Amino acid sequence: METPKELTEEYKTPAEIEEGKEHSKQEKETSSTTFNPTEETKSISDTKIRPARQRFLDGIASGIPIIIDCSFQTVQTDKELNSLCRQISLCYASNKKAPVPVRLIVGSFNGDIQSKLIRAGIKDWDIECREDDFTTTTDLSSFIFLSPDAEETLEDVQQGSFYVIGGLVDREIRNEATKIKAGEYGIRKYRLPVEKYIKGCASPILAVNQVFDILLKKISGSTWEEALLSGIPQRKLKN
């Protein structure tokens, strides 16, 4: 079974990615100019990419990184994992339509979740898949874990940070699972500012795609109130 291409380097910020591209460019400029039919064919086909798709690819290459952490799959049922796969597919669909797309990453892409997502067609999606857990990165200072159990409230979404969404469905809430993991690795943790901007919200527990859509709206220029109202289901709002 074919798997999506994996990244061999650590999770990198857009600035680090651009630095790597520049380094690769310099290496190519100093290398021999031997004719390579494969490279020539690729360059011709690249010019045929539709403008809208090219804008999307350029956008995700420099976009704010959002990780869906699938390391919790061992405590979820098969039915819950199917729901998680569906939610990840909804995240990707939202990202494709967003005026400001993000760099969407699926972390801990292994085991059952890998098999299910491959069957769902993820190898054809413009999305990064990493088999390793993001906590294997040597420097976690730029990571922010979004947890409904966090004490501090997220005030803004900015370049230079990785935003982590726990891959847990809300059929059966695992108390403080994301907060506990963040604490174990010394990762900063924040909750969405639901109570601050949406009065009478019934529950701060949201599905993966709902959290993703809220962040996407905020990144695209919406206010917190607009972003939250667009992502929180009506059933969780009190009249």
C-alpha cells in the first residue's frame, strides 16, 4: 500500500523552510549543468498548473503550521477513528477554500489512522503526513497546544508558531488528555477564547474540524467573535 511522501527533517517554520530552499538553490547553481530530460519535462509540466491551484500551493508553503496530533488513536474506538478521519478530510476541504490557507500537518501518521486515511485518499491531498510524534522535535518552544482544559486563553494566531490540535473526537471526552500531554513535554497550552467572546456557549469542547475552521477564519482576517460563531455548532449555543 502506497503511503504519502514523508518529510525527513524535523518540523520546520516557514522561515526555516525558505532558508532550506535558498540553500538548495545555491547548491543547484554551483552543480554541473548536465542535461536531465526528467527535470526538463517537470519544468514544462509545472507551467501548466492552474493559477488557483498554484496560489493554494504557494499559500500552504508559507502558511501558519497547524498540526492534527493523532497520537491519541490508541485510546479511541474504531468508530471514533473513522470520525477523526472524516474530520481531517473536512479540515483539508476547508483549507482548499480558504483565502489564506495554512500548512496542514497530520502528526503521528501511523497505525490504524494511517491505513484509514490512505483508504480515504490522503495520498492525493496537498497535506503533510509525519509518522513521528511532533514531540520528537528537539525544540518545542514554538509549539502551542490547543486544549479546552488550559488555564490561559489564546489571544492571537501568528507566524512563527506551530498550533497543535489534539486528534480526539468528542463522543467520549478524555478528561484533560491534551493538557496532560502538553504538560509532560513543557509545551505552552491555551484554550480558544470562547467564553470571552461568545456568551452562553454550552460547551468549549469542539470537534477537530471545528477548531481548525475557527483558526482558519481568524488567520484569514475574521475577528474572534466572527471566527468562533462560524465554527461553533448552533446546538452548542444558548438562545
